[in-house]
Amino acid sequence: MYFFALLIEYRGPPTPSIHWSAQRRTADYSRASEQQEADSAASKGCGIFEFLKKKPEDVPSSDVTKENKGEEKPSLAERIPLFDSSSSSDEESGENGEVKEKKRKKAEGEVQAEDPYRFFDWRVTYGNIYPLGIPQRGILINGQFPGPEIYSVTNDNLIINVHNDLDEPFLLSWNGVQLRKNSYQDGVYGTTCPIPPGKNYTYAIQVKDQIGSFFYFPSLAFHKAAGAFGGLRVLSRPRIPVPFPEPAGDFTFLIGDWYSQHDHKNLKALLDRGHRLPFPDKVLINGNGVNFSSSLTVHKGKTYRFRISNVGLQHSLNFKIVDHQMKLVEVEGTHTIQSMYSSLDIHVGQSYSVLVTMDQPEKDYSIVVATRFAAKKILVGSTLHYSNSRQSLSSASLSARGPADELDWSIKQARSIRTNLTASGPRPNPQGSYHYGLINISRTLVLESSAGLVKRKQRYAINGVSFVHSDTPLKLADYFNIRGVFKVGSIPDQPRRGGGIRLDTAVMGANHRAFIEIVFQNREKIVQSYHLDGYSFWVVGMDRGTWSHASRREYNLVDAVSRSTTQVYPESWTAVYVALDNVGMWNLRSEFWARQYLGQQLYLRVYSSVHSLRDEYLVPKNALLCGRASNMQRPIITP
């Protein structure tokens, strides 16, 4: 049993000028070098059981480990959840060669190594950041803005010790990571108690059966407007084929709208007083909003991978590299049909991965990120610098002219994004081996957003219910059977006409292994974006107007893209299919952050009557307990 060691470099406040080296990244982040890193770490490291037997002062501290000083041999279940080597998807998608091989080894008595572990120690602080070249207070992780990027491989276990040095509670959530059987670690208030100021919490999560491009972000209050977000990539294991050659370099672009004139606490105060937020001031690329103050050096003839995530607060953004075509290869963990695009609309919370070949004359080109579907166009430019270029760019060359009809153009592009059925995902079997279009739907949810005033304050709702937090995380209340915290069915399956908006802790019940259809109906005149924690879903259809049963005739039941965040266009609908194979309490929310904060979210309680570690882990031994769960006793399990 081995773990990966990942060193986190502490850096001071970033300077306005940033330069990325394609040559350095090529050497650092190839899949082959990931395996070398694993071998090197294994020669110096220890297995997870040795890690657990160390003295508390030898491992990352937490409030719980301090309580365990008298224990010589704490069990694995007491310290972190048991990580199963199988998943429920084996039964649903058919037994593949990898599963059969594991069974053969087990039958023949061969010892199997545990999935690798990576350890991180992060300190969250306030500090000066310079997104527009002048100091602004932000939230840093290990002194960095954006935060450190997480590099992992399919099935890795990530042990992330987060120290909260802010003056307010803090949580991190993992956008797109499915957290199989482990919603306690989701890092949203409905599942996880906030980390108090001056305290810490150690997340233990596994990127089980996943590959692709994701990100993490702070989920409480309006911390997301101050930073503390970062990239999270999950690489394929070396034995799993990838449907494109190894790129010469692999880069992450975190893009998003940004407020420079308002502190995150001021933005929260505006919402608390019942006001709407002003229009954002700028768009950032990797924390930088000064045009052409950052550059990326590339070499002619080489192909590079760009992982692009919209980590902003509300606006859809268009990403393009002037005079270069982008080949889409992956969307939130799904390998796609490799279509070419001159630009991509990336909605809030979404992640895309493209290959770009440097096939143009050797000079500098603009990388442009601009708002879409907005009353005012704001944009930022970065430099794509060919290594032999002698021509620099200026702000005067920055342009973001889009199509005459942005909406029609964007809908057509969204429909063109489809799954590559023959490519392997995190396992050897092809992505198309799960035939979602042949499964009977057991339930249809129609979720419709609305906006209105409640007691003269702005609120947002789904099906007429505006979410309000309880005094205790819902998952803990469910686990410890604490009555009065929430009621399953407090939000209806369908929108109800009339009655306005009511406040409630909206929880919708669903059965484990059900196969459901969710229709997001948008009668408003803005683009919306929805995310479901714990899952990916098939985006089977989208169109203008109102959804009806006849709309199913337009569904793509063959190669719809599977992802965790989808857009819903103005006065339009989007339909998705979800296989509920992950027991837990899962947040379904608007990614428009002010709307999420003011009620446009709910929790989906996926329930199994069979209480087994096969379906869901126990509450972690180091779980923070708060509210009415403060004095509850954690279970003690001996392996």
C-alpha cells in the first residue's frame, strides 16, 4: 500500500505579471511522470495503516486527532471512511475486465495494494491579492491566489487538512467530484459543519472511478467572491487508454467575473439587506484581470491541452484563442466527440478541456475571455506567445465580437457536444457501454426557478420554495435521526401556480437506484446554470419555450454528454437523466451565486433502506459536529 507525496510550494502575494512555461509543464505533468512520482513517493512513504498508527503529533492535526492521543491502534473507520474497491456502477454497467481481474486475484489469494493516498496541508488566510494590479483583500490558500492545484489519478484518496485562519467559519467544496457514498465530505453547509475560526478539518475524499477537469471553491457566505478556489484534475491511470496523444503541455485556466470595488463581506451584506448585486467590475484569467500582463509560451507545431473552468459568480463567459481552433476532448469527466470550435461558451460552474495545435505564423496571439448574454460586455486578454515571436500585443488589439444572435449560436454549440462512445473513461470499458437511453424513467421532476420579494427582501426559489438553512447540517440530522431539522418532501416535484414564494429547508426524497428525469424550466430572461453534487447526468435535451411530454421526442438517447453542471437558456428548458446510484444528501443548486445564497437550491436525499457500508460510509470519526448534533456520539467500528 502506497501513497503519493505532493509538495505544496508556499508563495508570496502574486505579482501582476504572470508567465507560464509550456516546456516546464510538459515535464511535470505527463501521465508517465505521475507514475514516476508515485514510485518515488512509495519508496519513502508508508501505507495508510502505518499512517493511522503514527502518534498524533506526527500527522496533520485536527480537533479529533487530539482527542485520540490515548489510542494506540485506531481503526480505519474511526479515522477516515472505509474506501471500497468496488462501486455500485459495476452492477449497473456490467462486469468489466478490471472487476473480473480483481475477483481472480482475490480468489487466488494475491495481495492487492490499496489505492494511493495524497496528503495536503492547507492554511486559509486573508491577504493582499492583485487581480487588477492594485492591492485588494482576498482569501488565500497557502499564500496563493488562486489556490494550489490538485493533481491526482483515478481512485486516488485525497487527505486535505484545512486550517481556517479567517475570522469567520469556512468550508471548501469539490465541484464535480462525486464523493462516492460519502456526502459528509461534500463541504456544503447541508452536509458538513463549518470549520470554526482558528480550527481545522481534514477532508478524506476519493476520486473514485473519475477522470477529468474540475475545481474546488469556498461554499459559505460570499467567500467565492474573494478567492480560495483552485483547479482539480484527475488523470487517467497509465493502463487506461486516452483517446488522443499525450500533449506537449497541460494548462489550467480558471476564468470568472470579479468584483474589485466590493469586499466579499460587503456583497453579502447587500444581499442580506434584500438588494441585488451590482454588475461585476472585471473578468479574470487565473486571478489576473490586467490585459496582456500574463502570457503562455508555446512552440510552433506542438499541441497543448487547456483545461478551462468558469469559477465566477454569475456570468456565462466565452473563451477563444484568436486564429486558433480548439478541439474539444473532455467535459467534466467525459471524453467527448472531438469537434472543432473557434470559441466556447462556458457557463458558471462548468469545465471544458480542449487541445490546441500551434499551427499559425510565429507571433503573439490574444487569449480572450468575455461575458456572454450580458447588458455590458467586459473582457480580459492574455498572451499566447510563440517561442520565436518578436511581436507583442497591446490592449488596442483586444476584441470580443460575437455572433449576431448569441443565443441561437450558443444553443447549437451546446447540442453539438456529445459523448465519445468508444473512448474509455476511468475504466477500460467504453463510455458507451452504459445504455442510458434504454432504461425506464421511474420519476420526472420539473424544477422551475422564480424571483420575488419575501417581507420586502429579494429571494429566489425553485418550485415556489426558497431554501433557508437549518441550525444543523441536514446530513448529520439524518444520520443521527434528529427530528425537526428538515422534512422530506418539503418541496414539490412540479411547479405550482400561484401562492408566491415561501421559505423552507427544501429537501426532496429519492430512492437509491432510481432512474429519474429532471427538467429545468426557465421562464426568466437570463441564462441559468445548475449543478448537482455527487453525480453526473446525461443532458438529453434543451430547447426554447416550455417543456412538455412531447419534448421527449427531441431527446438524444444515444450519445448525450454526461456532466455535473448544465445551462438553461432564457425562456427555455433543459432535460437531464440521472441514475441515483450514490446514497447521501446532495445539493442541487443554482451556480448564479447570489441566487444560490438567497434560496435557489435544494437537497436531494438519496435513500437506501439497507444500511450497509456497501451503499454509504459512516460519519467520519473526525467529523465536526455542530447545532443539534454537537453532543452526538460517533460510531466505533473495528475492521
